[in-house]
Amino acid sequence: MNAPLSIAERLARADAFAAEHGLAWTPLRRQVYEHVLAAQKPIGAYDLLAALEPQRGRVPPTTVYRALDFLVEHGLIHRIESKNAFFACCEIGQPHEGQFLICESCGDTVEIPGADLAKKLSESEPAHGFEVHHQVVELSGICGHCKTHPGRG
């Protein structure tokens, strides 16, 4: 199994992706993405505002929300619906549906592959031809670490 990429490596991939696709990769969008990466857990918009303040001063919430919308639209981050928060995508530039394991104890979040899940759901008999346009599956529970080390999450 490959070692996880560092934040610097993931930022470099995002820089290359933005350049390759002609995206308006502004310093603010890059900083928001960097903070989402650094959080390593779902992070809310107001936590991002607080994280940006030492670098940029006071930033209007609408500005951060626009940056988040851009990052979601271009597949750099996912919105974790149940937390109203954002999480860095494991495979930027690769169209896929999001499936997440979210620890209720420590908040650790992992994106897992599952390209066949939307297809299986839409092809199941009760779906009656329903066509899935967007899918986010969030499974909450206790991660392996918290399960074996209760109270240390």
C-alpha cells in the first residue's frame, strides 16, 4: 500500500490540476484548500474563517463560502452533509461518488471507494428507474483506534 501523500504533495497536485484545467486558482482558494487538507477531519466554514484570519485578516463568510463552492464544484473537496463541513477529496480530478466513514468519538473521517454503490442502488428493484445524479454516503460509528482505546479519541 502506498504511503499517504503529504499536504505539500497534495497541494502540488491541486496546483497542477488547476493549471491543467485552466481554473481560476486564486491565493484564497488555495489557502482554503490547504486548511481543509491540514484539518484532516471535516472542517466547517467558520473554523476556516478563524484559520484564515492570521494570514488574511477578517474575511467575509460569503467569500469563504464561494471558495468552498468552487472547490466542491471542481472535485477538490467534498461537503459532509451531516456535519455541514468540508473534507479534502482523496482523488482530485477523478469523477467519483463520496462514501465516508466518520468516527463519532474522535471525528476521524475516511473517504472510501465505492463506484458501484450508486449503480447498485439505482438498479435495485425498489428504485423504479430512479437516476442518481449526486450521491454522498456517510456512515457513522467508532473507528478502530477508538474501539480499541476508548476515551483516548
